[in-house]
Amino acid sequence: MSAYKKPHAPDFSHLRAHCASIPPIGTEEFLTRQRALANVLRDLGGAAYIAEPGPNALFFANVSLSDWHTSERPFLLIVTPSAGETSARVSVLTPAFEETRARLLTIPAPEDDGVHFTAWPEEGDPYATALREVQDASGLDKGVVFVDESVRFFIADRLRTSGSKFEVKIAPPEVRALRERKSVAELALMSCANEVTVLSIRAVRESMYIGMKASEASKWMNQALAEAGLKGDFTLMLFGEDAARPHGGGVDRVLGKHDLVLIDTGGQLHGYGSDITRTFALPDSEIPSKHLAIWYTVQSAQSAARSAAQAGAQAGDVDAAARSIITRAGYGEYFTHRLGHGIGLETHEDPYLRGNNNITLAIGNTFSDEPGVYIDGKVGVRLEDIFVVDEDGKARFLTEAVGGQARSPWDP
């Protein structure tokens, strides 16, 4: 039994109000995205874009995997440029016996056109049916049809070998780029989600105690995120030397007085994600001085990366800015992963901040900034915040409204 007093079960109800007033993405923004996609298709000479339910179908048409689970029966979103206009035509290919359910989906489309539903019978050929819809919508009998890069192979392959005159290709980076630059509405959702994740970590820390198990603290973390209104939450709770494994390992360790706590956690607000990592001590902790020095080195590396992350900078150079700080401190070999990843509708999405990536950062890009030092069997420290490349070309942490990055091991 720990000599430290075990507190009552924590109350996280104060977190409920933080994001309650932030609305989901509205119809007009979806229509703007569809028009932007149509313009890209025109510029590239594409007759259509085809996607399955998932992040990209969610981005363009509000259809996620939770709205429609994929199966062996194709259910496809088809977007074609409207002839001679700047708008897009939105079509849905659905199994005929599921058409009634498909029509219940909330899919934004131009008021004067609506969503076009094309049903295929069980004995029919869905792939030929999909390409006939492209032909009818585009007025073309040949050309390039771009399929989303996350479409399952058998779907893309059957479209490609359907016997049509259309050439089927994987959608180029220009399509992906439409998701990479976040809008004002997207940033409002992401900012609030990341802010309330930081507030949740702080609330959990206030109730933690020496002698508790990682599983108990993890349960509290998930409860806090749920109270905050975040969905699909995840939590990595690591104590002491267990944090030297960046993604943990299955050990339900008891927190000791010499241990740092690493929490990597987040959730989604109306589909947009948070991803925050804090490594901290409790008020009663007695942390070795070497571990504290590592913490401040990682904090300096995180700050250096944010300063380097400007519009026009290369992703690899941002990674190098953080890595050089850690290397000069003598811990370069213990920073074992890339600096960060894009984030939005997916927790990990393009583009990525890694040493061999020469893409340039653009206004509206959002990334994690998460340097770390991991010494096996001894200690692990990681600090993570999400930043956006702002209109002035500089990086800004989305958590600034609640204090920004962690200030010390005792002030996460």
C-alpha cells in the first residue's frame, strides 16, 4: 500500500463547456471543397474522382467509415466537374438493396443539382456501372478517372479492367493537397480539440498519486476526454523507464516517486483530431537531475522546430532543427523517430516532418512537433503539440490559448 493518499475518483465535468459552442463543418464549406476538387480535375484533365467512404470522402462529401462500412460490395463517391462551370456534380454508387439507406446520408451537394444516386443490382457489374455514371456526368466516353489513393486495390483494379475507354489512375498529390491546407473552420475545431486535450491532461495530473497503476490513470484520461466531448479517444500512459518505448508495451506499471509520467493522448471533435504528449512529474516526485536535464533538452528541441517551421521551409530542415539540439546535448542516437506528422481528419496524415522529406511547408499546413529522447531501461521523454503555419508564414501552436507548450516538468 502506498504511503501517499489515494484521492477520490476525479470529476472532469468542468471540461464539458470548452468546445461546446464549436460547430461542425457546414454545408457551404463542403461545397467549396467540391468546387476546388472540380477545378483541380479540370486543370489535370480528369473526367472524375472516385473514393470509398473514409477520410477523403468525409472531407469532400461528409461520408465516413462510421457512416458506411466498406464491404465486398462497392459503395463509391463519384465527383465530376460540371461542364463549363466551376461547380461539381456529386454521385453515389450504391448496391440497389441499400439505396434507401444511402439516401439517408447527409451528403452536401449544390441545391440546383442534388446528389445523384446510381444503384447496381446484385447480378450487375458495379464497376462498369460506375464508369457509365462518369460518362453520363462528364459527357465523355474516354479520359482519365482518378481514384482516391486509399481506395482498396481490388476496387481500383476492377475499375481499371472493366473494359471501358477510361484510363484509371491514382489521384495525384494536387488532390491530397486540398486536405493539407486547413481552413478557418477546420482550425477552430482542431484548436479547441487540442486545447481541451491539454486541459484534460492537467486535470488528470491533479488527481494522480505515487503508487497508482498506469491502467487507472489511463482510465481517468479517457474519462476526461469523453467529458470534454471528444470521440474516438486514445491514450498511451507510460511510467518511468516504460516511456523509453515510444509506443509503450503492455506493462501495467506502478508509479514510483522517481518516475516521470508520459501521456500521449487525443480524440476527435466533429471529426478533427488532437494529439498531445506531455512528460511530467507529480508534486511529490523526486526526479533524477539527469532526467530533468533531458526534459529541458527536449523542450528546447520542440521550440527550435517551431521556429524553423515557416512557409517555404523544407520538412527535413524542420526535423533537423530539433534533432541538432538533441544531438548537441549528447542524445542524438536516442531520438529514434521522425519529428512529426500532418494531422486533421486523420491523426497521422500527409505531409510528414522527417529528415528525408524535401516538401515545402505551406500556409495552412498542420503538424505535430514531437521530439523525444528514449534511453532503454532508464527514461523516456517526449513533448508534443500541434502547430499551424499561419497567414504570416510562421508556426503557431494550436494550444496557445491554454498556455502552449509545456513550461516545466511540473507545469505541463
